[in-house]
Amino acid sequence: MSPRQTSTLVYSTESGRMCPECSRPVAQCSCRTQDAVPTSDGIVRISLETKGRRGKGVTVIKGVPLGALDLAVLAKQLKTACGSGGTAKEGVIEIQGDHRDLLEQKLAERWVVKRSGGR
């Protein structure tokens, strides 16, 4: 199959999520569709969510103006700084636990950061 033919394969047990355009793993995508920067108002919002997580708190970061690959790199750096797990998906970074204070300091160096939600 040539690189520009579309494939119906979206997930492989060997390499994970697949790009629908170039049929490669998303981490090795060559069609650059993963680098699209989401539009935002320029404000990074940090909140704490517990809904749907059996009472466990998760720090959620939205509005970071980075592409998917850069967002994953930033998420890894933030997880390392907090010493906890997490994920980056669909333009949102989730860090396990309540790390709003630390993350606000780290992100304020690069962007305008606001807390959203209560508490």
C-alpha cells in the first residue's frame, strides 16, 4: 500500500494507534496531520477533576497551544516534575493527583495560566 492510500487499520497490538493517512504508528507519522495546533484563546487552564474516576483526583490541563507530538513531550516533562503518571490525548494533559500549584508555576513560565473549576 502506498503512503497516501487510506487504510482502515486504526490500531495495532504491536505499535498502538495508527495514522489513517500514512498507515504508520502515530509516533512515526509522516503526513504531519498530528502536528496541527489546536485553536485556543491563548490561556492555559488547569483544573482538578474527580468525576468518573471513583473519587481519585486528576489535574487536567487544557488550552496548551502545541501539536500532538509536542504536547506528549510536555506531558512527559510535567509527569516527571510531579512524580506521577498521566496521559496526553486529544489536546488535553491529565496528571494523576492534585498538582495544580506546581503545574501552574511550571506552565506560567511559557503561557498565561488560569485555574478553572472550584476548590
